[in-house]
Amino acid sequence: MRTAYLYFFVAFNLLFLNKVLAQNLITDTAFYRSAITHIIQLYTDSVKENLRLYNGNEFTGAYSGNSGHPYFEYREPQIGSVFYDGIYYPDVLLSYDITRDEIILVNPTKNLNIKLITQKINWFTIQNHLFTNIREDTLAAGFPGSGFYELLYEGAASVLSKRKKQLSQSLKADELSKFLQWIEYYVKKDSVYYSVSGKRSLLAVCKDHKIEVTKFMQKENLNFKKDPANTIIKVIDYYTQLKNN
């Protein structure tokens, strides 16, 4: 009876807090962080190794004999969080394999690397980067494809980036193969995805305020080629302000 009550208590509180988190993606308030951590700890202690988070397949992929690595930013797993199978898990060790577009979780108690089931991931964070799992959207024009996208800005229009890595095989026997990385940027506005690859395509997103946005870019010395992410974020933020006035 006591165990059943604990499960009910944990499930009820997780349902309430997850609803809040799902609406706001991630909250920075100390209150929610403290409450969620406490409830998750109760849940973790109660189910131990039966955690849904540890029910994926063991990751056995290897990239030996290559220069660089396939992961986001860091070769080693980093502290992050993940909203997985309806439950929010803070402070877990994650790696984002960009080449395969897969999330790897480290299970410290068993020293295992577990490949999480992509369909069960709503979003995850690594350091201060938030990635959202965008699934097939047949109602949105210009949909760039399912996968994990970094959410750089969210407002009347959202700014997303898609990181990609590919292993380039060397043709020389004495030279290691290496990973090549590139980033694609998108703006989602009014249920339409716009690919943004330069100043011209960025201004096309803001065509109803093109003159004002152009002047803003000149005033702020924004240079797409030198700093595309920051340029897109600042422009879309300014554009949002114009739309709201």
C-alpha cells in the first residue's frame, strides 16, 4: 500500500509539472528546478533500474581511426536534461551523435551507453543548448525533414538550426578520415519553414518590413557571413517587435 501510494504521488506530481514544462519547454526558475529535482529523485529511488530512461538499446557504434568525432561540441558526454517518454530527467550525461542524429545516455551505475529511442524524445539540452525533436509536419510548407533542431529563438517566428556531420573518407592510406560539419538555419513563421542561407533569404522572411530590417542590420553592423546565428536571432527579434507594434 505504501509503495502504491508513492507511485501515485510521484505520477501525479510529474504529470502536473510536465504539463507546465511542455508548455514552456524549459523553465529557469529556481522553484520549478527544485521541485522537479525532488520529485524525480523520489521516482528514481522508487523504481531504480526500471527507469524508462534506461530501457533503450545499448549503443555500440564506433568511429575508430578517424580525425575528430561525430558528437555535438564535445567528444565526452556532457551534463544535460531530457524530456523522455513523458517524463523530465534533469542532470543526466548525454551525447548527441550528429552523424546519426541520435541521443546517447550514459548509465553510470552499469557503465553503459544507451541509445535513446528517438520517437520518445520530446526535447533535450546539453549545456545551454536546447534541441527539440521536430517530427513530420505535413501541414507546414517548406518542412526541412524530421530530426533534432536547436531552438535558437522562439517568438512570433522561431529560429532553428540543424547541425549535420558526415564522415569524409580519405583517399590516402596514411591520412585519417575526418568529420565535416555544417549548419543549416531555418525560420518558422506562420506555419511555413524558410531556409535562411544568407542576407537575401533572411530579408525575404521579413519582406513586409524589409526597409526597417535592412536599416537595423546596418545600424547594428550585423554580418551574416561572419556570424549567421547571432544575425538571424537579432533580426527576427527586431522583426517580431515590429510586428507587435
